[in-house]
Amino acid sequence: MSMTLFWFRRDLRLHDNAGLFYALKENENVLPVFVFDSDILSKLDDEADARVTFIHETVTDLKQSLQKKGSDLVVRHGKPLEIFKELHGKLKFSAIYTNHDYEPYARQRDDQVLAWAKKQGIEFKTFKDQTLFEKDEILTEARKPYTVYTPYKRKVLANLDSFYLKSYPVETYESSFAKKPNPEKIISLKELGFTKSNLQFPSSEVPIKVIKNYAETRNFPALENGTTHLGVHLRFGTVSVRDLARTGKKYSETWLSELIWRDFFMQILWHFPEVETRSFRPEYDKIQWRNSKTDFNRWCEGMTGYPLVDAGMRELNATGTMHNRVRMVTASFLTKHLLIHWHSGERYFAKKLLDFDLAANNGNWQWAAGSGCDAAPYFRIFNPETQAEKFDPENEYIKKWIPELDTNKYPSPIIDHAEARGRCLQAFTKALKK
């Protein structure tokens, strides 16, 4: 019996997995595979990177779940193409099934695997799984990609019928998993070149009341359950976006809108992959950024003298997460108050965030800087002090992360807000009027 491989990537679950469903439905001997991609891991400079620990723990759980079904998860470390060549020499599989990935590196990687597979007479089939809509599914009347969120959201909601929210019943075809009575031992973190992180990962189980109250609570960082903390689970696919969208549609359109924002930025990255390294609006590349290393380091360390900004950066450094409202304030502060290029902040978040997702991170940073699609206008400059008064009025969040707040150990503001605002407006106006 010929063998089919299912390649897990950003979809680390058995439940409601589109590509896995089709692999099992259309074939009878499906062996799941996961590759710790050395091209990705080699770019990480923290041997205790929490994301690697999260993936390793999740993959271990997946492997154990598959072993209970009499199958296994083959786990390898290396370049995906080389791994598939090696496996084909042993298993002579006839097809690879997987789910779409929209990032530039992933597209290049998949193109290489596809080209090799074609030469070997191997089918390479991919499916939509991590988004509700993708690629060209939501276009303007002129058949162009949307670059403004509100009309995009309007069209998504108009087309979001039960078909797009329906789960794939993977369990119906579980008998198609390849039988593997002698499962392999999983590769260790040490063998990957990493050590275990001590960070705590949020649960993928969210009380319904958190979603019901989301519109009222989401902007207040001191509230422990003001948001769902599902970012890392969405990033690595340990939850189904279809399940979440059904819940959002039932209980909170505000929360559903956040999932639509996620789709929006993914289709932007798909249609405009150049945004990874340059501004969506090219004229913003003409701005004379200051790019002070000293100021950037103070921002990274949470020592700017602006308590809400500093609390956010300290939360990020300590936990790998940051409240969404505070992410906007810290990003605005770096790009507008300190006049440091958005790419510097975007790369720092990419290193630190547990839920780092290229499309969302890039999209939101460019939104804050004014250089992105549907971005905040350049003259909209968050005042960190009034933001703190509005969203952390009792200083609960701030004091949690800045215990030395009212002492002489806490620095004075790195720059006066009015002075920073004036400097920013002058620099942006000069560049954008050319």
C-alpha cells in the first residue's frame, strides 16, 4: 500500500485540521511528519526561546495522541526538502499533504518541495486552514486586494456563512492513519540546540464570559481576563480559527473583528510580500529616522521614563506577551516620540513575542508608524500619559511592572511629549510633502 505524508506546520492539532482531513479521507496509509526547520531555528539567538519549548511540548503531545491511535508522528530536524528526500528513500511515499502558509520564506520553501515532488511523481497538495478567507477569496469589485480594513471586514461578514465556519471531521477517517507499532523516540530540545524555557504558556481554553465581555474589557491591561491570550495558540495552530470564529459570531463581533484583522494582514502579506522589509506606503521610506541606539536600548529595557511604555516593554521581556492596547502605545512611542524606524521595533517584537506572526506583527507596526495600509495618520501620536490615565487609571498594571515607579531609581522622561510630537510632525511632514 502506498504511503502518504501529512506535514504539520502552523496547524499543530488533530481536531478540525483541513489538510489532515483531506489526507485521511483521500488515502489509506497516512503518516504524519513534523520538521524542526533548521533554517528557522538557526536565526534564533536565545537558546531558551520559549516558542521552541512551546512547539516541542505541543509536538510531543501530538505524537503521544497519535501513538494512542496506533500511529506515530515522525519528527525530524533539518531543511525540509532534505528531510523529504531522506524519508522518500526509506518510505517511497506517493503524496505530501499540508496546509497553506503565506509568509515569503514559507512560500519559497514550499515551492522548492513542490518542484522536487513533481520530478519524483509525488503529489504535493495544500489546503486553507489557518484563515477564514485567503488570497483572492475577498476582493474589491475591481478584483483587487483590499488595502483598507473596514470594507474588507464588511465583505467578510457578508460572506461568512456556515460553509466557512464548519469544522472538518478528522475523527471520521482516523482509521486511515498509518499503523506504526514501533514508534520513534522524539528528538530532544538539547539535540535541537535549545534548553527549556521557564515561561508559562496561556491555556487554549477560554471561558465564554471573557469573550462575551471582550468589547468592554479588552483595553484595560490590569485585567487578567480582559483578553483571551490565544495569540500563541493561533500562531501555531493549536486551536481552530473556525471554532473561534463561530464563538465570536455568537458572542462578540468585536472579538470576531480581531480574527478578521488577522486575516486582513495575512492577505496583505500574500499580495504585497515586499512589506516584510519596506513600507507599504513607499513615501514613508523617505523619512529621516533618528535610529538612536541609546534611545532604542532604553525603549527595549523599559527605561524611557514613560510608565505605560516601560511597563509594556518589561511585560514583554519577562513573559513573551504584551497587552494589545499597550502594544499600540509602545509602537507609537518608538516610531513617533523617538523617531526610530518601525522595522527596528518590529524585529524586537519578532524576537520576544510568543505569538509572533509576521503578517500581524508587520501590519500592526506599520499601522502604528503610519506607513502601512489603512494606517493611523502620521499626525495621530499617542500621548502615553493620557493613555495610562484612561486605560490604567489606578496604575495597577504600571505598578506591577515598575515597582520603583515613585522612587529616584525610575528615570525622568527621555523626551518631553510636546517636544517629541513637534519633532515627529516636522520630520514626517518634510518627507511626505516631497
